[in-house]
Amino acid sequence: MIDTVYLHPLTLVAGPQLVDGAAVRLGGSMVYAREFALVMRREGAAVQRVLCTADTVADAIARLPDSVADDAAQQWSNLAKVHPPLQLGNRTIRLDQPQIMGILNVTPDSFSDGGQHEAPDAARARASAMLEAGAAIIDIGGESTRPGAAATFEDEEIRRVLPAIEFCAGMGAAISLDTRRAGVVAAGLAAGAHVINDVSALRYDPRSIDLVAGAGCPVVLMHAPGAGEDLHAGGHYADVVSDVFDFLKAARARALAAGIAEDRIILDPGIGFGKSLAENLALVNALPLFHALGSPLLLGASRKRMIGALSAEEDADRRLAGSIALAIRGMDAGVQLVRVHDVAETVQARNVWRGVKDAALTDFSQLAMI
């Protein structure tokens, strides 16, 4: 008999002062939660659900079986965990507000902009524009991971990404390298990359986890059901939210056991990877839960197929509005990093979001005093 537990933030409030301080700041972000659902599952099926607040959660945890009580207590502590800034080269990336990660695909076949930035001059111009628009990090990828994409050989991926890493380093950018191959990891870090963004959560190439641990660099661990060439294979879930949570929890534990420092781990629920529209929507709605894992969160939903499915199957390059809607949804959930194609537009949306949040957090009007 296997029991698991999940602590879902439910009711989000504009600021703690509006509820007399009875709210939890999620992941050190600008988002606060007042009510929570403590859910216990047994053999994959929900058997208990208790609604609680910060004042009653300790009693709810105390009534859980010993097998899950410690985990629930750790999740409660993790929800309020404040994450230190990322020091990436000369850039300090604070995680107390949403930061924008700009996508630079130097591939001929990416799902949304394949081939547009493959040439060095085009890639350099794209990177420069994203930095000028306010991207905190440039995420460079040399392999398409769309469904049905052809396999990319390691030496070819290296050939694609190294020039981009080098000219981004020359610009003083904070650089993330989107790869799942150890040879690319080693070459990219040597060329100036600061973060490894592994869509296989360090499972695809068994050499990668030790390389990342030895380098001491931050790493993004993303959920994808497939461990081999096809990351989208095997996407069958009893409950997609709980299953993805459990996957990321295990991936985080493996990274820690391999010597990767806790403050170097970032988690990504993998929107669009081996998931149906309904499953993607469930994950988006459950994003606040993933703060209970104790690591900063990354959301990568830009131009994804789910937007087309919800909007008359618009082509990938016509999904800007839907991408911003999902980015804002992530910000509302306290996600620290938002990975996007359209940096300038998302930065503007973030800045307006930030202004609204600042106003709410400093509003000590009579409404808050009644």
C-alpha cells in the first residue's frame, strides 16, 4: 500500500494585509495563498482531502498517517521557501518576481521558428533584440524536441549551439543551454553557458548528471514521459498533476543524491510534452502546487499546440496572445521563470502585472482595515 500526499494552494489573495497577515507567500514570489487542500492518495486514488489555512494546517498534518506526515510537513515548509538569486556570470537574476527567458532556436526544424535563426548573423540579431527587450536569460537550443522531430547527432548539436553561446557570452548575457546530451553540456559550459536546461531531467544521457554536479551550475529538470529519443512517448497518467509532481520530486531527489546543490535546481512541469490538452490545462491550473517541491519553477508554454487547440488551430507564429495569457497565468501562480519566444511583448505584460501586484501589496486602504 503506497500513500502519497500533496499540499495544494487554493485561494490566492492580492496581499497578506487584506487577510490580516493570514497568507503564505509562495516560493518567495509576489503571490500569496490563504487556503490549502491537503490531499492524500493511496495506490493512485484520492482517499482524503482536507481544507485548511495557515492556522489549521499543522493539525491537519498531525492527523495524517506517519508514512506521509513528514512529507506533508516538508511541503508546507517548501511553500514558503524563499529562493536566492541566480548568479549567472556577471548577471544576478532575482527570483522574487517573474523573470523572462528568451528562446533562441538555432535549428532548422523547431516547431515555431525553425530555420529563422540558424544562420549566425540572424541568431546574433535575435539574441541582441531579446536582451534589449528585457530578457533575463537567453535559452539556446540546437535540437528540435517537437513530436516526430528527426534525431540530432551530438556533434551536429554542438556545431549549432557553440557560435550562439560564444556571441551571447560576448554580449554579457546569462545563458541557458537547452540540451539532453552530455557532450553538448560539456562543450556548452566550456564556451560560456551558465545553466543547463534538460528536457529529459538528466535521464537521457547518464553522463549528464555527474557533469552538471561537477560544474556546480544551475539545471532545469523538466517532466517528459519518454526517457529515450521520443520524449512524448508513454504519456499515460492516473492523475496528471500528481504524477508530474511525483516525477519532479524523484528527479530532484536524484539530482541531490548526485551532488547537485539544492539551490541549483529549477523544475519545469513540461507543458506540451506527452500530454493532452486537458492534461496541459490541469497542470496550468495546478501550478501553485509545485512550489511544495522546494525549487524555483519554470513555465514553458509559449506558442505550444494547446494554444492552437483552444483558438481555431492558429499556426504557431500566430499564438502571441495565447502565449501571453499562459505567461500571466504562470505569474499569477508565482512561477519564477517564464520561457518565451516573444520577449518584448511578454516583458511588457510582466511589467504591467508587476505594477498591479505592487499596488495591491502596498494597498492599506480602509478595505484592508475593516
